[in-house]
Amino acid sequence: MRCMEKDGAIFLTMKRLHERRKQVVRFHRKGYGVMQIVELSGLSYPAVRGAIDRFEEVGIAAIKPATRGKHASQGRYLTEEQERAIRQIIYDKRPE
């Protein structure tokens, strides 16, 4: 088996992370140890351990990654209308 280059799970796309987690489960089912899986998959120990634990508790559906980050409207102080008005003021007044 070829050892994959180490990638942090947070830097992987959702699709690639899901593929790596499925790979972790396949290695686990074949009887590989956690540290062997870490080396082979390129994921960190917590990522591998978490995938195995979720798989054992819930099943294969549990390893599908959840969406990351904030929702588009989360953390805003202004309404869209207020933002639009401010953009227009900046555009009209040309602050430079």
C-alpha cells in the first residue's frame, strides 16, 4: 500500500473528505490499526479515530461530512437593503 501525503481534513473538499473517510472504514474493516490507517489515508489521528467511532456507532451514513462554516445570512448586522444603500453611498460619494 502506498502512503498518502498528509492533508488536514479541513483543507479537503467535502467530496474528497468523504472519499477518505470511506477509505478509513475500508481499512478498519480489513483489520488495520488506527496508526496504520493514519499513515495510509493521510488524515490526522483525530480525523481517523472520529470516522471509525462514528461508523461503529451509527453506520456508514455517519461518515458523510456535514456542511462547514456559517450560513450566508449568519453574523450580519445590516439588512440587505441597508447594505445596498451603503454600497450606493460609497459609489456615489467616491471616498478616495
